[in-house]
Amino acid sequence: QVKLLRVLQERAYSRVGGTDLIRADFRLLAATNRNLEDLVAAGTFRSDLYYRLDVVPLSVPPLRDRREDIPELVEHFAGRVAAAEGLDRPSVSADFLDTLGRYAWPGNVRELENLVERLVVLYRPRILESRLLEEEAPDRFGRPDPDARERRETLDALRQSGGNKSAAARILGISRRALYYRMGRLGIADGAEPGNA
């Protein structure tokens, strides 16, 4: 704290082990998730440094208090991840945004960012829908569907095999007969487009 205060006051610093002062022209943007006034009162944060930093305070409320930002944040995160992974940017359904809007977000924006990244990378969806939330994080976004993962794996195998049941069964490590049984149990129509079932 002392060294930072000196740099802020003198607008100069010296390198570690050096003696020459180096002038610095800068603006400092500092962020914290702690109440610095309380820390100053408790004696754990220097008051002179606090007042040096407290020139133009900006308050960014937690995500739970600004849910109207969620759609724009989701679009931004999904677009960034899709571009980085070489994927098409998924569209975002209204039910997906409604589900996100009902969640408390204890991990704030970082939790939302991680969730969107995980969904885009793992599922590679054309549309971000609430069913993905329920499947990926049932403890936070709904009831678990015990068949959801199996349904997704089966559809993925059918998609990879171009609808060839023998090849899909090999991908899944099951017999062709077991694949037909599974498809019937999961409501996947024989001959249906794998992406639409």
C-alpha cells in the first residue's frame, strides 16, 4: 500500500534494485469486491490511499440486481466463444433468457460467462434453449431429466453416422438391437432427422 501510494502521489517509480526515478503518466482504475470504507475503519487499509483512489467511484451492482443486462451478456459471451471455436454463433431463445433471469447468480457475471461458454463448447447448439440449462445444470435450472444425456448421446451418434444405425450403435458401444430399443424408449423416431428428434 505504501509503494502504491507513493507512485500515485509522485507519479514516479523506481525499478526493483534501481535508484533512478522513472516518470509515469497514467490513470489508475482499481476494483474491489470489499467495502474499503469498512477496511479503513478497521485499520486494515490505509486511509490516505483510500482517498487517493476514491476520485471517481463507480458502482457496478451484482448481476442479480441488473437482470436486464443478461440478454446482451449472453449474446456477447456466446459470440466470442463461437468465434474462438470456429462455430456458428447460436441464437438465443426467449425461454433460455427467462430461465436465466429467474436465477440468483451468486457467482455474478463470471458464473454466467462460464455457463454460456460450457454450453456452446459442449453442445454446439444452433439455439441456446432452456432444456440445455436443465440438462447441464439441473441443480440450478430445473429438474434433471435422467434420459437427457442418453438422448443427446444417441442423437449425436446418429448424426455422426449419417443415420446409419449399425455405425451409430458402434459409436455408442451397443448392439444394433439395443440401439433400436433405446431409440424407442427415448422417443427418437426411426428415420427421423437426427437433429430434429
